Amino acid sequence: MDRAIDVRNLSKMYKLYNGSKERLLDFATPRSYGDSFYALRDISFQAEQGDVVGFVGINGSGKSTLANVIAGVVPETDGSVSVNGEVSLIAVNSGLKGDLTGRDNIELKCLMLGFSKDEIKELEPGIIEFAELDQFIDQPVKSYSSGMKSRLGFAISINIDPDVLIIDEALSVGDKAFAEKSLNKMKEFKTQGKTMIFVSHSIGQMRQFCDKILWLEYGRVRTYGDVEEIIPQYEQFLADWKKMTKQERVQYKTDVLNGAQPQQDLAEEPAVKAKQTYKTYYKEEPVSKLGHIKGGISSIFPSLDELDQGMSSDQYKNHVYYIKREAVYYDELFYLLSTEPSAQTGVIGWMKASDMASHVHIAIDSDPKTCYLTGAGAAYSLPWGGRRNQLIADLGPYEDTAFPVDQTDKIGNNVWYRGTLEGEHIWVHAKHVTGD
């Protein structure tokens, strides 16, 4: 088979400076300033034409850096990279200009790749159709959500028909339907014999799609081999990693950077054991919060080991939800959402905390007390307001009316009273209520 990617003794070094003055002195004087940081050190691997290689490793291992070097976006410091054919990198924000519209970005990126105006006109309809951005295609990219940016980047890259495709977490944002469509397109490329690099935290997607796995650890190659061999080892490592204390992780990193080999042979651990110890490699705990889903494209997941099974959150937007549990999984915070104040009933699934606006919910007490309405503000059916929940638009006519309170809640920095008015329960903000 023809070799598509050949990486030999590759290193990438950055300088870390203590301020702009030190950076300027390093450029202007013979003396060296700043500390050298190696994001990649002595990386070597080869991929044959048609291989799909997955990059795995905990955060900070150099996966995205290596992807960018292979794509030609970032120059190597030492070593060599040889790629046979046209390379296209798909990553959120990759090559997209925020001040330009989606349509303008299509033209710019295609021009940079050497396409003529006429060729771009032929490509543009297919790119826009695949991206599913509709009227947003003529809006500035800086107004796009991360999922929309990923859609546009993916659509451009697959429509220019590259020889080597590099996908860096581009399918971790957006809805399930688009992710499935993208995976199907990638499978089509695979049948055509195209070579692909796939960077993702989704073990399920790695198993489903990749032939080989390159496991990176703090900028070094831990191991490289067939997906059936490496993924079980990596899952067991993640289980062990989650159980380490902060001090143990620091020591582990120090040992790796000093060239020490792992003390245990993780290959002896069967894949089923890694699956059984799933609960040990993320932290989950109960919480009491209220929140709503932000705009843009986001996904809801049935469980945290099914992050490749997300569904669109569109039908759940414009509502407030109870957040009953939170979990840190692969160093990312997730919330368990429910339509009811329960983690057992009304549960709709897990969502990334970054896609939510949330506030701590505290039930202060249910002590009965008699207060009085000031006549300002409005009354609501739920203790967070909102036009959808409004019961009385103007409390002006009820100024100085007795307001028997039976529940006091705090949401974020706002205190709300639930009381009875004309025989019905209503919620009123504390600033519109006075004491007895």
C-alpha cells in the first residue's frame, strides 16, 4: 500500500514568556529568554492510504497540536512530516474568519486552496446544503454557535474532496442527526480509500470508525496499534487516572516527561473490566439548580458513556429545567436535566454545562408568615418569573394586600416567596414584598 502520512522524530517546541517584555528581548537580543515547552517530542508513526487513525490521550497530550502540524497549520520544530496528497483540517473555528459571513468564508477558504471563482460557484450550493445553516449562511461567523461553526467547516472540507482528512473534535458539537450524517460521509470517504485522522473523546466513535489508534501522553507516543488492541488499554488507563489524587497525577506526569515507562501492563486488562469500572472514572454528585438551554446547537445525551448518541435539544429550549445531578467526565462538566424537581422522574438526559445557563436553587424554608404586597412587579406560577409563567402582569391594584407566604426559595441571588392571593398560589420576587 502507498504510505499517506509519514511522521518521523517530530517535535514541536513553544517558548513561554513572563510578559511581553521578555518576549521582545528574546527576539531583539542574542540572549535566550523564556522557558522551552515541548508540546510534542520525538513523535514517529506512519499511516497507509485508506487508514483511519484515531488520536487519543487526556487533555494536554498534544493531539490537536499534532493534527495541526500534519495539516500544515503549525510548523514543526524538529523532525519531518510527509503527507501524500491534499490535506483538509476540520476543527471548530479552523480557518474561519469571524467578521465574514458563512458564504464569504466558503469563498475565502476555497480561494486559499487554489479553486477558481467558477469552481467555487459550483461547490457553494453543495457546501451550503450539507451545512444546513439556512439563512445563517449570510450572517457573520462570530454569531455562530460552536456547532454551527463545526458544520460549516465540515461542509467546506468534505466538498473540496481532500486526499487526507483530519477531524479534530468537530463531531463533539452539534446535534445527533448532523453527527450521523457526517459519520456517513466519512464512511463514504473511507470506502474511497481516503486517509483520515480522527481526534475525539468519544470511545464509541473511535471503535466504530477507526482502524488504528495513536495514544499520546504529554506530547509523547505511548503506543500505536490496532483499535481492538489499544482502546481496551486506554479505557483501563482512564479508569485508573480518575482514581488518582492530584499529587499522584502530578507525579505521573513528571515520570512520563522524564521518560519513565508505565509500571503496569495495561494490555493484560480485558475490555470488559474497563466497562465495569466506568463509574470510577468520573465524579458525579447531586445538586439543586435551575437552568435553561442556551441558543445555538446543543445535544442531550442519554448517559455519559453514550456521548455519541446525542439528540438535538431544540424541542427543550425556552423552558427552565431542574438540574439534579452534575458529573465531571473527561474533565468536562455535565448536568442531568429534569422537568420535575426529581432525579428519578421527568429526567430528559445529560447536557454539557457550557450549553446551559444555570443558578443554584435553595429551598430556604416552608415556614408560614404573613407579608404584604408593595404593588410593584408581577406574579408568576413558578419561582423564576418569565413571561411564559406570568399569572398577574401588574400587582399595582394589590398594594398593601396581605400575602400569606408558605414557601421561600432562593435562585441564584434572587429570593422568591410563594403565597396565596385570591385563593391561588403565586410566586412573587422578594423585592416586591414587605414583612409583617
